[in-house]
Amino acid sequence: MTADRRAETVVRPASWLVALSLCGVSLPGWSQTAVGIEARVANTSLLIDLDVGPPPPTISASGLFSDVAGQIPSPGLIPYSVNSPLWSDGAYKTRLLALPGITQIEFSRDGNWGFPANTVLVKNFHLDTIRDDPGSRRIVETRFLVKVGDSEEWRGFSYRWNDAGTDAELLPSGWTERYTIVDPEAPDGETHVDYIFPAPEDCGRCHTFGAGQILGPRTAQLNGAHDYGGVVAHQLRTLNHIGVFSDDIGDDYTGFPRWENPEAETESLAGRARSYLASNCSHCHRPGGLRRTEIDLRYDTDLAQTGTVDVPSQLDDLGRINSRIISPGDAGNSVLPLRMMALDNRRMPPLASGIVDVRGSELLSRWIEALGPPTAVSDDEAAPDAFVLRSIYPNPFNSTVTIDFSLGEASRVKLAIYDAAGRRVRRLVSAVRPSGYHRVFWDGRDEAGALTASGVYLIWLQAGSDTRSRKLTLLR
């Protein structure tokens, strides 16, 4: 992606640097006193007043970019990144803050920031056309979230980019576009993404009043590093330095709230999981949110007060025995991660996403497994009386899948993985097993230890003369 050489231009987000910098790791270009932008430039280009007229029909007419084809932001637009981004079917995002002129934000350490009239928040979405190859990245969507005058109302708009990446048009309604991704590990050498462009009315389903409408620009999300074109600096320090806040917030943010980066292994597992739930789920699942269940997934809510631990689902148990929203130590019977892995109408989140976040679901499963021993089963389940292939999670999976089954009596057990053509890929069990509950893991490798390709596989389980089977999807 083309980057402007001016200091005020958008560059790569670097939320992954947060954990390293806070742990005292030395980083190239990183300084605890550095500022990424030396002086503020007035925004005189991206100005939208919805009280006067509709949003611009195209990105080229909006003033967002000084060079549309090169996607070089106009002077005065301020780049930022968030510690815990919302999952959007694997899209890579860049973010810009457009405050009219040199207007300022009313800072809040723990609450919602107060934005001036006609503020525009910009998010650009990119897809890698070759899997995991940033060099193949292309822009597919730009979203504006616009504050309506001095009111408390915000409205969202989506722009779809043409195939050449030379301009994008405003979408009057929702749209789904299929993009082909070259994937050497896929059975046919490619995968497809049915990318969902939200309708204007869809924006309010995430940007709820209960969540303050603005989900990204807040202290806990911007309390960390950003790469300003080779200068890695603390975002709050940079924004304060150029006078974005109406009050001076100083330069010591150690006591400020901060959400962990879910992909940073240097962060705590619990903090990463709670941060993921906060950014992806808590805008609905909170007091005042648009939710169908009485749970609270805000980051600062004590886990015992979230209404999730050892609590049966109020909607659907997804066919699991003795399932709970969160069953400590037993992710396979926890509805929370299972809903993330569903691809039907039970999927969470239900809007603008059609691909399972494999890393996110694995993170939550690991966290739940680490919470403690599985919840005690009821007396009539203490000893299973049937042969059951109980659960497979996560499904789809990326690195390791867990297979749970139970035996009513001691039996010779055979457990194997087959590919879509019916060829055996890996034998996992071939032995006598006692009655009770059993757990087996598959690491996605074949008999020779080689990684298998992405695709649909069959789990085949036999106990005596009885068999069970279930489909399993591997996504690399």
C-alpha cells in the first residue's frame, strides 16, 4: 500500500507493538517520548454536514484522499489503530480521524469521548488476494461514520471500490460481493470470500447507544503504539501533543485503561480473551445493548457478574449435553465459542460476517479450558450409558481440534480421519477403552506427520460394531 511521506499521513497500524513496548522490549523506531506527528494540519477536505446534504456519491468526491488511486489521505486527517479490532472476515483495516478544521475532542479517561459536530470516522477494508501475502492486498470498502451536526446521532455509509481500485461508489443498500483468494493449501488452489457490505441502517446494530455509538476511538483502544511512517509512538501522546484533546492529558498513561491485543502472545490469556469479547460482542451484550440474552461482556465487568459462567443458554444449547454459556474447563460444552464457529442462523456475531474467526475462537476456547476443571455433571450423567460422539471443537479449526466421545461400556475403539474422497488421513485411536468420557486431539497432520490441506474431512468413530461420524472443516 502506498504511504505518503508527510508526517500527518496514514500508515501501518501497529497495535501488536503495544505488548512489546509495555514489556520493555526495545523496538526499532520506538521511543517512550516520541510523537508520530509533529504539528497538526487543519482538515479542510473531508467535510460532511448531513444537516445540509447527503454524503458524497463517491470517494473521489469526498476529499478523503489527495491521491485516490494511491489512497494517500488528504492533509489534516489523523491515522490511528486500535488494540483489539473487530473481526471482519479477515479484512485488513486502516483508520482515519477527520475532525473539521482544528476542532477538538473532549477526552474521557474511562468513558466515551466527546466529538465535535460533523466528525467523520473512516475505516478502509482490504483483502489479501493471495492468502497471507500483504503484497497482494487490495482495497474493497471504505466506511464513513458521520456525526450529525451537534446532535448525539451518528450515521454510517459504505463505499464499494471498483476492481481497479481507482474509486468507490456509495452503496444505497446492503451488498454481498464474492472475492477469490489464491490459496495454495486449498483443495482447488483457491478459496472464496462472500464479503458483506452493510446497509446504512445496519450500522446502528453495532454502534448502539448503550455502547456510546463509537467503538474504536476511546482510551482503552488507543492506549498503545501506532506506526506513523517509521516513527512508532504512543497514540495518546501524539494526539495530545498536536492538540486534538480540549484538555492536556499529560504524558503518563500507566494508570489509564487499556485493552490487550488478542493476537499478542506476550499478553495474558484472560486479558486477550476479555478484550476480544469486549471489541466483538460487548456493544450488544451489555446493559442497554441490543441483545437477546442477559449477559454482560464488557471488559471491566467481573467474570462472575457477566451472567455467563455455569449459566445455561437462554436461546439454544446447540445440541450439547449439560452445556453452559461458559463451562469452565470445557470449551466443547460452552455455547459462547460454539456460536462463533456456527455458520447458520445461530452464528455470533450475526451481522456482516460469514467466515469463522479461527484464531479468535481458538483463543476463547483456550481461555475457557484454562478457567478450571469442567463443571460437574448431574448425577444421571456421572457415568455415561451410551456411545456418543459428543463434541468437536473448534470446527472449523486451524491448528488443533478436540474430539470428545463417551462409552457406556468398555469397547475396542477405532477413531480415524478421512478426506472428502474417502481416503484415510490419520488413525488416532485403535485400542480398548474403558467406559466413561474420553478426549482425543488431532493436529491436522497425516500419518507421515505432514500438514494436511484446508478442506472438509470426516471423523469416523467405531466402538464395537457401532459407528458415529461427523464432518470437520480445516482452514489454514
